[in-house]
Amino acid sequence: MSAQISTRAAASSDASRITAIYNQGIAARSATFETRPRRIEDLLPRIADDRYPLRVAIETDGAVVGWAGLSSYRSRDCYAGIAEFSIYVDASARGRGVGRVLLDDLVDAARSAGFWKVVSRVFPFNAASRALCRACGFREVGVYEKHGRLDGQWLDVVIVERLIPENLAGAAGDTSP
Ligand SMILES: CC(C)(COP(=O)(O)OP(=O)(O)OC[C@H]1O[C@@H](n2cnc3c(N)ncnc32)[C@H](O)[C@@H]1OP(=O)(O)O)[C@@H](O)C(=O)NCCC(=O)NCCS
């Protein structure tokens, strides 16, 4: 099924679909601590940001069925080569390989952009996301306990990382932790 899915950089005309798919994930309360629904205007600057790729998955008819994007990990120079990632697939398109195609594609985009590591945090009960990360070469680093509250309930998160070895050689920067 994934053979029918392709990817490309997000365009401003995708903002409405990206926002709608993100808001499904926010409403479901299983992907993120975020609870405030996003507006199209919230996503437009992210789509326009040249530093952090935002990619979309599209069906053969051109319909956007998912998105994945990078964002800043930390502002310090020594962490400039690390990016956080987010990924959201439309509820009607899950479980048929879209996430796999998108996340592999995002790692390729991160490699092209020069990042040496991609990280995220996943709720322990988000089985689909943990399986997806494993399938795409991510390692589970450990668990942050009670990392935030969602609807008043403290939740742990599993830290995931994927190194991009091609970009480790010659990476410069402050080496202090
Ligand atoms: C997590 C998410 C992006 C996965 O996308 P998807 O298109 O459904 O995933 P895929 O069909 O590509 O499956 C990827 C892998 O996960 C596995 N998987 C998918 N859904 C699963 C589930 N519910 N339980 C266990 N494993 C699952 C697949 O078997 C596949 O593994 P494999 O390649 O080893 O066979 C999607 O479910 C989603 O958007 N969820 C809501 C938002 C979210 O949780 N985002 C992540 C925030 S950290």
C-alpha cells in the first residue's frame, strides 16, 4: 500500500490539511501534551522555515494524508545538529505504511539538511509511534518520569533518538554538555 504514497516538501497550500491532521492528534490525547487546537496561521511559519524541513505524504490523487516535520531541539550552538521531530497521519490512513514512508523521508531530509541526530519523546502507551520509531531505526534511550501533565494527569515519556552517521564526521561545536 505504501507504494501508492509519495512525499514532498509542504507548501503553504497544504496548511489547512496539515492543521486538520495535527488537530486530530491533539484531540486524541495520545500523541502530545498539546491541548490547544492549532490554526492554519500557526502552521504557516513552520512551513516557510527553511532550516527545519516539513514534509507531507500524498496519495496518488494528491490528497495530503500525513505530515512530518523537524523543529529546534535547543538554542545552544553545540546542539545545532540535533532536531526534534513530529509526525501525524490522518486517522483514516493509519496502519498501512504511510508513517513509515514519511519518517524515512524525514530522516533523509534531516540528513540533507546536515543534522546528525533526530530525537523525540513518545508516550509509553503510544504503541503505533513506538513501533514506527523502531521500524525507522530509532533507539529508545530511556524514560522521563512525569514529564508533563495532560488533562491534569502526570505522564511519562519515552525518549527516542536516531543518529545520522553520515553527518557526524567533521561536526563542529562546543563539546561541553
Ligand atoms: C504513529 C503514526 C504516525 C504511525 O503512522 P502509521 O501510518 O499508522 O504507521 P505505519 O502503518 O507506517 O506503521 C509503522 C510501523 O508501526 C507498526 N504499527 C502501526 N500501528 C500500530 C499499532 N497501533 N500498534 C502497534 N504497531 C503498530 C506497523 O506494524 C509498522 O511496523 P513494521 O514496519 O515493523 O511492520 C500514526 O499512528 C499517527 O499519526 N498517530 C497519531 C499521532 C501520533 O501518535 N504521532 C506520534 C507522536 S510521537
